[in-house]
Amino acid sequence: MAKIFSGIKPTGVVTLGNYLGAMKQFVDLQDEHDAFYCVVDLHSITVPLDRLELMDNTRKLAALYLACGLDPEKATIFVQSEVKAHAQLGWMLTCISGMGELGRMTQYKDKSQGGDNVGTGLFIYPTLMAADILLYGTELVPVGDDQKQHVELTRDLAERFNKRYYETFTIPEPLIQKEGARIMSLTNPVKKMSKSDANTKGYISMLDEPNVIRKKIKSAVTDSSGVISFDRENKPGISNLLEIYSLSTNTPLDELVERYKDSNYGTFKQDVAEAVVSLLEPIQARYHELVDSAELDAILDAGREKAEAVANKNLAKIEKAMGLSRKRAKVNK
């Protein structure tokens, strides 16, 4: 089975976009792949965070992973900071990366606007992400299209390391869904749905109550044509709702378009809302069972042990390749 790795930062609200664009895919992939799914808390501290909030969000995200359907018998589920090899390999890869290539990363350019008080961690964030991926011999990386640039840098660093030292790293490939990889804001459907949106009506939290979900979808931006069709360029609002509906019910887009061809926006929005509520209610129920439970700790403890076994074995090989050892390798003459 191909090895896959992916993770989400525990920085607050987990949105419906996170689920449809990433976590749903994680669940679909775990049956046929050797999967490692991580709560990437080290990435969270590139910006100031309250320590207790970070602890709580780490548990919440792990509980949501499981509530969404990740199975610890099929996938390795763990917290990034509990496997120390991530930080060590991150530093090693930082040492073979260039200032220019890190400075060109879109995420850094977007988040570093506005002053000199940008943390160094934000600048070298991509090398830690590369370490996350390369540490497990990852072949496929499920990511949104906005993260593709980070996987490309990971590939560049892996190839550079292999050439500079010797063949060590597997070169990973991004795995991007054709649909659902970029769920858009309900209030501004040309921008990605984001938990950092100042307008809370723009996103649906995985833990929003049913009536809150209904109100947000009812007020979602559409257009004035009254025609329900899929056209991202000319009808981004309706297209976004169609995609949410499709992914929430596993119904093909063309089937939904046909079903609602003679309907109005009000009826359509109401049905989208009920589909999302039906999707999230069982997830929320399981989340509340898990979040403060000993079961969650036991699963994460076991996941840490499984991840450490793989990570430490691979890290030893990487250290040897880079010369980080007191024992000089014998040279065959």
C-alpha cells in the first residue's frame, strides 16, 4: 500500500471546508493506504497562541479526526510535537534550503505583510512541513490546491538531499481532489472558506448547532439569475453550494443540477442546509463522547508509539546520510 501523510493545524475552529476538502478524503483513503494523520501543533506556534487554547484545540481536532471516521486500526493518528523527529528533521532540511525559495512561498508572503515583527518560524514553516512528509517515506500527500506549492518544495528538498548525499528520500506526489479541494466562503464565494474570516457567516464550523448552520446557508451569497447551475466563474455562490451539497450527500453535481432545474434558491438553500445538518449531527455526537475521554488519550498514545517507531528508524538513516554520527562509515575499496 502506498504511504500517505497529511495533517491539520489545531488553531481554533475546524470548518466544513476542512472536512469536505481534507478530512473526508482522509477517511476515504485509509482503507487502501498506509496512512499517517497528524495534528500538526508545531506549525501552530509560528504565530502567538494562548498555551491553554492550543492544548484544548489539539484534543478537539484529534477528537474530530476520529468522529469523522478515522480508524486507529487502519491509520496512525498522532500529535506532531510528541514525535520529536519532526523538529529534528525540520532543522536538517532548513540547512539545505535557500532563503530565496522560502521567501517565495505564497503562505509566507501573505502572512508576513505589514512589518518586521514576523516570526522566523513562519519563514521556515515549509521545511518543517517537508520533514513531516519525508519522515515517513510518504508517496502521496492529500492536500488542497493552495498547499501544492509546499509539496513542490518538499520534492525539491528531497531531490537535493538525494543528490548531495545519497539516495535517501522517496519523492512524494500531491494528491488533490477534483471536487471539494477548495470549499469557498458563504459570504464571499470567490475566496476560500476560512476560520480566520472576520465574518462568522462566511464559514460553517464542524461544531455549529443545526439552527446556526441553517441561518448561515440561508444567508449565503448567490446571484440574481435564479437559475441553479454549476458555473464557478459566473455563478460562484450557487456553484459552491452545489459542491457542498454534492459532497455532503455523495450525489453527483449533474444529478443535483437536474433535480433543481425548476426550483428556486430558497428551496435549494433549505435542502443544502438540511444535508449539512444531517452530515454533521452524528459527527458532533461522537466528538462530544471523545473529546474529554480516556479513549482519546489511549488512541493518541498508541498512535505516537507507532509513528515514533517509523520516524526514528527513518531519521537514523537520514542522519547517517548527512554525516551526523560519531562513527565513520567504512568505505568499500
